[in-house]
Amino acid sequence: MEDTVHAQTEELETLELAAEQTSQPEEIQRKADQPQTADPVKSSIVWILPYLAVAAIAGAGILLLEWKPGLVAISTAVKLERYLLGVLGAVGMLALARGLEVFVIGRVRNPVSRFNLKRVLRIVVVLALLFIVISVLFVNWYAAVVSLGLISLVLGFALQSPISSFVGWIYILIRAPYRVGDRIEIGEARGDVIDVSYLDTTLWEIGGRHLSTDHPSGRLIKFPNTNVFSTPVINYSWPLFPYIWNEIKFHIAYESDLEFVASTMREIAEAELGDAMQEKVRIYRELLGRTPVNHLEVRERPAVLFRVSENTWLEAIVQYLVHPKEAGRLKTALTRKLLAALNAAPDRVLFPKSNMR
């Protein structure tokens, strides 16, 4: 059983990766079935020449000091040799980082993953260079290690929140609860992710206290990355199924022709959405049916439901599938067409009136 679930999870990850690489649902399965071959590296190896030149100069300096020890004072020679070794170490680290960026990170197909990997690589390189500089400047390793330990302890207490946010950034890169461009909701904040930095995340707010629609409010929201550990993240932009169910409801009288209302609302919604909704739902249902999700109720067509309202009226509700960033526009267009069609049959559809509310 565990092996089956593990295989299904791996298949889901493969499908999700394929969904990130195409916006066409019918292409997802084809990309997922293709063998993952690395793209040819376009960059040449000319970039390594400057590093080789600097390393050759530093190596020549070390050989010269060892070949002619009386060229400079002994104390000066020791310092120069140590500095040249530090230069060799720094050049080697920079060359290694550049090679990883060209030959490893450059083969990653997803641009967001490439960007995040480059940022992680830069942090590792900075830490390595800092270690090399400390090694060169401090002859007494014991004193250097003790000093670094004390400094790290003090900074750990003083910068507890920033460090937690930095760990949260690493978690976001690895687990990807959201990416740049996703529409998310975390706590009371809701909007499109426009930046994920080392310490915080920036959202372009959608809706907010001044708006009741999904229109951008014009405000930016920043929150520390550590919030992902304590606050549920609602992501509306899952690559494999980047859609949400939305609904429009009207109040009608009990005496209304419910069959006419249902068929009218369904026909108008289907005409507005076209065949795209049916095709997308069919493909995604087939893909998700091979994942650990066992019970899938994904309708291929808009559905009309009726519920009893607390105001002695019936609620006629039409549910449909929409991309979250198109929800406001589509809801407005559908509302206008639905009202026009239902109002055209006042003998079959009875709406609340000003004297009957």
C-alpha cells in the first residue's frame, strides 16, 4: 500500500512539473511521459579563462616565494604566501560556483527554480569566501573559532526573527507552498506574489478592506517568511489545476419555474465558458485520478443548484470553473446575461420587488 501511494505521489510530482512547463492542459500528459533529457548547455567555456589567469598569477607568486626565499623578509613572505593561497581558494570557489551555474543550474528547465537555485548558490559562495578571508587573516585558528562562536551566539539571540525568516525562505524554495506569480491567501493577506526575498514575501493585494471584488487594491503587503510555519497558506495557482469553482446566486420565488430557471442559467453559463471548461476538467480528472486522491467530483459543465433562503426566497445558484485571475470579469459578464435572460420571462421567473422584499 505504501509503495502504491509513493508511486502515485511521484507521478503527481511529474505531472505538476509538466504543468509548470505548459499552459495547455492537453500537453501535460505528453510532457510528463517524455524522458527527462538535459538541454544542451549553450554557454562556452570561455568564462573560465579569467579564473585560470588569476590562479596562474597567484600560483606563480607562491612558486617565486619558495624558489627565492630571500627575495623579501621572512615575515612578509609568510604573509604574502598566505594571502596568495587565499586568492587561490577564492578563485577556485568562484570558478566552481560559475561552473555549477552554467552546467548544472543552466540545465534546469523551470525559470523560477533556476532563479532560486542561483540565489542559494550565491549565499553558499559568500559564506565560503567569508570563511577563506577569516582563514587568511587569522593565524591562530583557535582564537578565530572561539571568536566566531561567540559572535554567532550573540547574533543568534539578537537576530532570532530574521534567522527564522531566512529558514522560512529556504522552506519556501524546497517545499514551494507558493511561487512568484501565484495568487495566495495567508492569514488576512490575499494577493499575487511578486517577490520572495531572503526575509519576507511581497504580495500585490487583491480586494482588501476597500474593495469587495477581486480587483487589485493598489497596496503592497509584506510579511515575514516565518509565517509559513504558523499560518495556513491557500494557493489558488496550483500548476496542475490552476482553477477555482465560483458561483452566482439569485433570489427567486417558490412559484418560479425551477426547470426553466435551471436550464436557462446552465445554457448561458455554458455559452459564455465554451467547450474549454469541459476539456480542461476532463483532462485534469483523468490526470488526478491516477494520484492518491481517491474521490473526485469535478463537474465538466456548469451546475445549477437550489437552496432555501432565510428570507423566504429560493436561492438559484450556478457554479462554474474559472481561473482565479479571471473570476471578477467573468462573474460580471455572466451576471448581466443571466439577469437579462431571466427578466425576459417574468411569468416564469419571479424576482423580489421593491414592495415584496
